[in-house]
Amino acid sequence: MFEDYFNWAFSIGKEIINSKSGKEKGKEYLKRLIYEIRSEDTPGRFLEKLSEKLTEYKTNANIQAKVYVLQDIMKKEIWHADKFYYLKASILAGFLNALSSE
């Protein structure tokens, strides 16, 4: 289950890095995304910040990254108790691995 979220985050991270803005700026955008979502400790705030940044990266004319929010993230049952922390960790790990692979 969490492998899917890791794989999604890894591919989204790669898309951000390879966006229209170029690799160096793309890396900075991904670092900014990681920095902003890692501090969110509640499911609602985490999801809000994640979707807000991805929307910005998709719609900003200078970035135009081909990103999307995975539909399974919107299921309420994954946001309860420790599942939220596993979900958050798998997403952050996917983004970090995308950043490290470049």
C-alpha cells in the first residue's frame, strides 16, 4: 500500500525536477516542497499544503510541471492513527529519493 505512495512521490519529484524551469530550479522547488510538508503534523494540513504546492507547480507558467495528486491519498481511512505517519514518511521518502537520484 505505502509502496504506491512512495512510487507516486518519486515520479512526481522527477517531474518537478525536469519541469520547464530547468533542473537546478526544479531541485529547488522540490526542496521547498519537502521543507513545507515535512512540518505538518495533522492530516488535513499536510494534505492542504501538498495539494497547494502541487497546484502551484502545475499552474505556474514558469514551472509547468506535469504533476497530479494521487486519488488514493484522498481516502479517509489512510489518515487515521499511525497510517498517517506511514503515508507521510513514504511520500517524503519518495520526494527525497527523487532529489537524490539527480
